[in-house]
Amino acid sequence: MKRGYLYILITTLLFSSMEVALKCIAGQLNPIQLNFSRFLVGGLVLVPLAVRELKKRRLSLDGRALGTFALLGLMGIAVSMSLYQLAVARVQASVVGVLFSSNPVFVTLFAFLLLREKISKNQILGLALDVIGIVLIIQPWHLKLDALGVTYILLGTLLFALYGVCGKRQCARFGGLVVSCFSFLLGAAEMMALAALTAAGLDTFANIPFLTGYTAANLPIVLYIYIGVTGIGFTCYFLSMEVTSAQTTSLVFFFKPALAPLLAFLILHEAIPGNMLAGIVCILCGSLASILPGLLAQRRAIPAIQTNACKEEIER
């Protein structure tokens, strides 16, 4: 369990620093180029763990599974995370970090609508608080943020939540490591295919400079994003699920809304205005309302499991 919390700590620090790292090299590399490269590297880092998971489950990938992973990659990586990258280029790192952290609550909503999963009163409260937090940060009645950037991050967040819900059944069968690994790799391949298109309306993806823009000055930050945040970050995220639980691992998205703006303030000197502080508090309360009942239920279940184990041992 202690190892699991170490994985969660590493994941939280890496994920919370993502937007700051991207801002540090903003304008030096194409946003779609960054998205393609980091998920290609991240997918390659996950390959050994994904292969191990497939062997453990005694499964192999058929055409149908790969087709599903390709659709997930198109939705979650090629489109959603490309919108996220474009948002970082237009909006403050702290705003992007906080808004994207609300995606687990929208996962709950989509799971209720699409998978008919039960939704508790606490989860409804969490969703309401998240929406209030988003409105407070954006202030649509007095919009000071870049409107297109806000649209990008909101669409990206909703699509990533939908990606999580649509991949849920595949995760139950293959495991989160396998689904993420192959959706990352196929999503990167789809971005490369989109980059070859020059049709009207696809200018954002056309003629992407995949191999240019790298310099000795930006290479350390680039490697941190590709290998650190995406490769090591997602690896620790899924390893924490293995040794703790999905509910406990969701603590990452509880701490990120607080830590990401703090890092942006300390490193980029981005201000944290009152409306944003109020929004962060609402989103934190929303996350807490959603995940706390599950965490408490887990804690209550552990003594019961231990007691039953002791009884079985005595009976033997």
C-alpha cells in the first residue's frame, strides 16, 4: 500500500507540472507535434507493461480489439489531447490544469448516461460543484480569457471523459495498461495520418513539422514531457491502480487542481485571482464529494476482509 501511495505522489507531481512544462516551450514546437510525440513515446514506454498484462490475462489482440483501440485513440488522443495542447497555447497553464482536472466527475456523468451505471447523491453534488467551479473560473458574463482557448479545453475535457467511459469495458477485459498503451500508439498513428491531409478545415493537422524545432535549450523540457510526464507518469498511474484501487488513484485529480496553479504561480508567475481561487475550492470540494464515500467504504472493508482471513486461518 505504501508503494501505491508513492506511485500516486509521483503521478500527481508529474501530471500537475504538465501545463507549466508546456508553457515553458510554447511557440517553439507545434502543439500537434508535441501531442503526437509525447503519446508515441508514452505508448512505447507502456509496451512492456502491456505485454506483461496480456500474458497474465492469457489474452491476445484481435482485429476487433485493435479497431476499438483505434477509435479510442482517435477520440482521446488525436482529438481530445490535441484540443488540450491547443488550449495550453492560448490560455494560462493554471486555468488549463484546473479545468482538465474536472474530467473524472464528467466520467461519472457519461457512465450514468451511456452505461446506465448508478450515480449517487454525492456524485451529483460533486458534478454540480465542478460545474459551479468551472463557471467561476471562466466567468462567461465577463469573459477575460481567450474564448477559443476556453472552448478547446472544455471540449477536450469532455471528450477525454467520454474516452474514459467508452474504454471502460475494454479496461475490464484487457486492463487499463493495455487499453492506454495501444490507444496511445494508434492515436499517434492517426495524428500522423491526419497530418498528411490538406483538405479544408484540417489546416491545424496539415503539414505538421514532426522532427523540427528541437534545440539544445528546449530538449530537457521536451524529454521531461515525453518520458517523464507521459511515460513515467502514466506508468505510475496504472501501477498505483494495481497495488491500491481506481478510487484511491483518483486522488491524483483531487490534488492536481490545487498543485497545478501553485506551480504555475511559482514558476511562470501566473496570478491566481479571487474568482479562480473560488473555482478551485469548488472543484476540490466536488472531487472530495465524489471520491470520499468510496475511500471511506474501502477503509471500512479492509478490517472486515482481515477479520474473515483470520477466521479462515483459525478454522484451518
